[in-house]
Amino acid sequence: MKSTQRVPGNGERSVKKVRRSGKRVDVTQTQYEAEYQTITKLQKEGFKVAHLCEALEVSRSGYYKWLKRKPCASEKRLRQLIEWILQVYEDHKGIYGYRRITIYLNHFMNAKVNHKCVYRFMSLLGLKAVIRRKQYRYKPHHPTHIIENVLNREFRKEYPAMGVLLTDVTEFKYGKDSKAYLSAILDYGKNKIVAFKLSKRNNNALVRETVRQIEDDIIPAQTLLHSDRGFQYTSHGFKYFVKKNQIIQSMSRVGKCIDNGPMENFWGIIKEEMYRLRTYQIFEELEQDIKQYIRFYNTQRVTLNMGLSIPA
């Protein structure tokens, strides 16, 4: 059903009406609410109202009239929702898209909001999550001890804690030409990082100091540890650690990063949501942020597995 409504300062527009629970809802009110809220926020940062109104295609008279009017209950809810979206987005440095912000609002703030509504607001506010770019690199070498791919990419199953562990090493740059290497172990069943070590050198000692952190938690003959065929994981020292702790060892196929997919996914997440948000000059700054992010990842980070459903 369509009708014509005069919008203050914008002439006549065709306004789409929708019915919900027997009531008419003007969907343009949601649009103008977001635009006016944006103008109010940016005005406080020093932008001129005239320029903002022109950019958002609304009239100044309509905006000033909106400022003076007494909002109804539904408008108050919209304003509160926009404030929450901006707060969550800024508090988490833009790492959340509309899906995770929806989950956050419903899970932590009991907002009872649909993801489509959050998507609309974020589009109007110009808010976008940081885009993750996948990068796969493979450097061939000649391993000493090779193990078959026992895990065989069975990532859809549910595993107990310490049942399936995934490990790998990734690289970070800091300063002018310096590099740091992060070794980590992901408990796939809990989706938590259970051990990690950052070092200025990528060597056997880095991996050795990482796996020692989980030695007391390993379940003999039951814990499976999956890695690629990097030199650290095919060394005599690593083989001894596996044998000593009765670990079931598994390795990815040559050049198949997807065989260790969840671990590769974590590298993409930490680099996109932490590392690429700032420039690091010294090792200690990078190390501090990595520790802080892994703590956040293990205890607070919203995941899509939490669901988009609205709480009852």
C-alpha cells in the first residue's frame, strides 16, 4: 500500500506503509531518525549542520523541527538503539559487523532487535566492519618426521576440552624492518587459545615453550594435536614431546592450509581486529596488545555461533 505524505522541508514523497500487529508504520521515520541522529553526533565534532543536511539529503528546517519535538516511545527506542550501535562499534574499534552487533545487543543489552534493523542503521550511519583479507603463504621444506592427516578436516564434530588442539606460527611486523612470531594452540572444542608465545625468532624453542604450557592438561592417548608440516613440528624435539605425552599427532597435507582451517581463521581474526588497527614501533607494544586481545577472544568476543535470534 502506498500513499503520499508531506515531509517537512522535503516536498512530497511517496511513502511506503507496512502493517505490523495491526498498526501502520512509516518506514521513513526510521531513516530520518538515523540521519538526524548522525547530524547531531557529527555537529558535536565540529561539522556544520548545513553541510550535513545537504550530504544526508534532509532539510535544515526538518532537522531543527525534529530537535524541538517531543519524541514518542517508539522514537525514544530508535534513538537508544542507535546510541547502542555506535557505542558497541566504537568500543570494539569497528571489528563487529551488523551480525555480531545484533548478537551483542540482544545477548548483553537485551535489545530484542532484528539483524535487518541493525543493518539498516549501520548502512545509514556509514558503519562497516573491517574487511578481512585472506593471505595464504607456503614455503616448502624437507621435513624429517611426517605424520598423516589424522584429523582429516573433521571440523563439524563436537569435541571435548583438550580433545582436538590446533597449532601454528604466524608473523607480525613492527618498527621499520623487525618481525615477531606468534606461536599459539587453539582448543577446537572450546574455541579458546590455551597457549601462546611471542618471540623475535621463529625457531624450535618458540614452539617448545608454547607446547610446554599445556603439558599438564594433555589427556594421554586421547588428545590430538594437529599442525602443518613446518620444521618445528617435524623436528626430533617435537617428536619426543609427542611420544613422551602420548599425543595423537596429525599434520596437514602439503600446501593445504584448509586442513588447519580454524587456526588459519584465528590468524585472520587477530590480524584484522587488532594488528591492522594500529602501527607498532616496538616489540613490547605488540606483545601487550596480543595478550590483551587473546584474553578478549577467550572471554568476551561475540561469535556468530551465539546466534541471531531475539531472546524471548
